[in-house]
Amino acid sequence: MKLLRISVMLLFLLCLSSYRLPTPFAQNIPREGDVFPDLRLPLPQKMAEREYLKIDQGPFQLSQIDSAVLIVEIFSIYCPFCQKEAPNVNSLFRTILANPAIESRVKLLAIGAGNSLYEINAFRDLFKVKFPLIPDGDFTVHKILGEVRTPYFFVLLKKPTGMQVVYSRDEGFGDPEAFLELVCARTGIGKGKQAQK
């Protein structure tokens, strides 16, 4: 039955291969240098995701995540560009976890614009996603963030004044290693063995 649901979802995704959120008239998108909204998000259902974020009660706010840097992807399961980028984002997650100098200081999560819990679970199963996927079924977060196109990536640096945006771009980031180098450079978190802890 689970295989049938995933097959139906895959067929649906292929039928919508030209779908991309949202309008080209997006406004109020948090830009580099801005303070990112302290979004209120539902608690992930999977215990491994809660442990990864170090969150045990929900809803929670981004500022509660115990991490110096947060990479936030806004995606839609129906966006073909998000589907194409999924392997790169998975690789980015694995690369972060494999580096002890940064793995506890950089966290990654994705928010499914207009996607229900059922839909993001289908996406998770289909693309073997291991990092937290958060539903935004009613587009609340998507609207707060200026109705960005998908996929959209924000890199946030935690400061006493809030989460500062150091990267804000739509479309994919391409090579995960090169993107992580960029993240480390913009946030001041080193990748090597000499990195600050």
C-alpha cells in the first residue's frame, strides 16, 4: 500500500513538472543583512528530527534551535526544480554531518510551502530525505517570507540581535561542497580541523 501511495505521488509530481511557486511579484523577501523572522513552526513528528534540532516541544521558534548557523530551504513537493535539487540538499546534509568541526554548529531544515504532512512525508520517502521537513500547508510561512519562488535558500547566522540573513537566493545551489564553503566563509565558521568550536 505504501509503495502504491508513493507511486501515485510520483506520477502526480511528474504531471506537474512545470509547477513552481510562486509569483514573480514577490515582495518583502528577507535579504542579506536583514534580521530573519523568528518563525513559529510545528514540532517535527519524527524523533530523530527533534533530536537533530534539539527541540522537544512544539510549536517551536527558529531561535530555539541550538545552532550558530541555520540553512533554511523553502520548497514544494510539486516543484520540479526542488525535486532536481533534492539530491544536492541531501548531499549537503551528509557533508555537514561528516565534518565534526561544524556538524553541531550548522543545522539544515526545509519548509514545504503549501504542503501537508502527508505530502512532505511522501517527498521524504521518495527522495530519502534525512533532515527535518516541516509542513506549511496554509502558506503562512511562505507569505511571511514574501512568497519566494521555490526552491529558495536562506542561510542564517545567530546573533544577539536575532537571526541575520547572510545568504538569500532562489533556485538551486549546485555543488554542495562549494555551497558549504560559501556558508562557512559568510558565517565565519571554519570547516577544517582548526575551526573554532
